[in-house]
Amino acid sequence: MGRGSERSAPPNFSSGGGAPWRVIGVQLVFIVGLIVFFTLYLPHRARVLAQRAVINREQKINDFFHKSVVVDSTLQISVPIDGDVVTRHPQKLIGSLSPQGVESQLGAPTISTTDFRGGEHLTWMGTTHKLVASFTNGSLYCLTLEDRTTGHGVMVYQSPDSWHPY
């Protein structure tokens, strides 16, 4: 017979050869790799994604507020800030948005409440800021941006006469 017709005998694992230990070793390395992946990498990855989500939410809050509010440079009013009376230019809302419009830009609110007159108040919490959007008859009438570390903030209405920091 020629060379191509020779058959090799199947490996005999019961004869104490080294092949089964290599297979078991590869399986053990694979199992250890899975354990390391699930115990170390996945929790780390979840923390990284949560941190990115928090940073993204904070950025959305700031961007939305600055996009929705304009400074009225034609007026100046005196306001008390930290015991001193200072002159500031008031702010006012640029346009009127619906609750759905605000939610589409900021995502789901952290807190949603309704007052006794049917007004809706939606709150978004970031790491350093809290934004409260107040609606009456489905229209935005007040935005409140508060610094969570100091408790100071600003309430902005449709009219610059109602604007005031706190």
C-alpha cells in the first residue's frame, strides 16, 4: 500500500498518555479565566459605565439650562447674595417647552410630583446640580438650578421681573 492509505491509530487515553492532562489543563485555564472575568472585569466595567452616565447626566443638565435661559442685559436688579446686596442682570426663559420635550432632552426625571393645582414638577439630580422644571397647563414656566454642594441656586421664569437667585 502507498503512503496515503496508512491509518494512524486513535489516541489511547487509558494508557496513561499526556493528552488528557493537557485537555484538563486547558479547561482549568479557561474556567479560571471566566472566574476572573466575572469577578474582576465586569464589576469594574459596570462602575466605569455608571461614572460615565453620571457625568453625561450632569452635562445634559447644564447644557439644557444654558440653552433654555437667556440673560436680559437691558435690566439690572439688586439682589442679596451671602449677606451683600449686588447688582445682577436677570435671566428669563427663552421659550416654552412641554414636559415631554424636556424629558426627551434630559431623559427620565429622578423625581416627578404634581401640586394641588395640577402643576407638574420634574426634578433631575446630577452630582453637583439639581434642576427642577415646573409646568402649568403643559407649559414650562419655571426652571430652578441649584448647586447641591452650597444649596444656592437661581429660579428663572418667563418674565425677568420674577428672576431671583437664592
